[in-house]
Amino acid sequence: GEGMKAVKQMADRQRISPKGIQKMFFRTQLILILSLALILGIAGTLINIHFETEKRDQNLQNVAEAIAQSPMLTGKGTSDVENQEIFSEYLDTLKDTLDDIDVISVVNKDGIRMYHSNHALIGTKYDGNMPDFKSNEDGYYAVDESGPSGSQRRAYAAVYNEDGEYVGVVMAIMLTKNIKTETAQMLFIFLLITVVAILIELIIAGELSGKVKKSL
């Protein structure tokens, strides 16, 4: 075609051999491939991390809200020993079904843990940061905190009784170390996909450069 003739004429003028043109073509393709793969890989990773963070926070908030609206908390008689045992069994079962939730904690307005995934903490005084629902009028939000289980991403949800009075708070927690593990796994997958894409493009580029040499 006209493009190939132009390349050949340029080669004749500059006295570049077909093999030299092949190398030049391959180098150009290589630069384009690596640049594009790097840009798409970084952009894809950042976008995915952003959406995964939002998804994680939303999941934590959904779990905390669902527990906060449980009749066992919002209704009367929650101090009954039998109800407490049933409530603990319910939350234990719920946590076992949620892979992304590491800890669930319920603290009453007096700062006493009514429930904690670590049963040894049930009935103990909560000495961590209390949520600021005045600044978060939705009654729920997610923050980075530190607790007995270590550094964590935590969602708070306010508990109100049948009369609309604040009676406590629910915390749904994912440990930072597990978040980092998930992020590392995601980065590895993106890296693997990028490497495979580069190899495929290099094979295609090699075949094209070979065809260019034959054409010349």
C-alpha cells in the first residue's frame, strides 16, 4: 500500500536495511504497548481500589444498620438474660455468614458491651471512641479506628428504642490487616492480567514486524 511504499522510500533515503526497519518498528510497538499497559494497569487498579473501598464501607454500614434495627435491640426487655443469650447466638450465626465482617460489637448508652464477637468482652466497659452522630445525622458512618482487635475499618449505627430514644450503638468491623490482604490479592490479579496482556501484544507485534520485513 501507499504506507508501505512511504516506509520503503524513507528506508532508501536513510539507507536503513529492512532488518533495521523491523527493529525500529518493533521498538516503537514495544514502547506503545508498555506505555498503554502501564497507564491502563495503574488507572484500573486505582479505580478498582476506590470502588472496593466504597463497597466495603457500604457493606459495613448495611450490616451495622440491620443489627441496630433488630427488635431485640429496639424493643423492650433487652436486658433479660434469656433474650441476651438468644441475641448473642443470633449475632454469632450472622457473623459466620459474613466473610467480610471480622468483628461485631454492640454497646449500650452506658458504654457496656452487650455483645462482642470475642465473648470474653461481653459485659465489659467500652473504652474506645464513641461515635459522633450529631455530626453524622444519618445515624451511621464508617471511619478508621483502633480497638482490642487492632487497627480496623469500622461502621457505626445508632440504636433507638420504640420511643425514639438513643440506647446504644452497633459496630461492624473489618480489620485493616485483612483489608490489606484483599488489596494485595487484587493488585496481584491486576499485575498478572497486565503481564499476560503485554506478552500477547509482544507476540502480535513480533509477527507484524516480521511481516513488515518481508514486505520490504
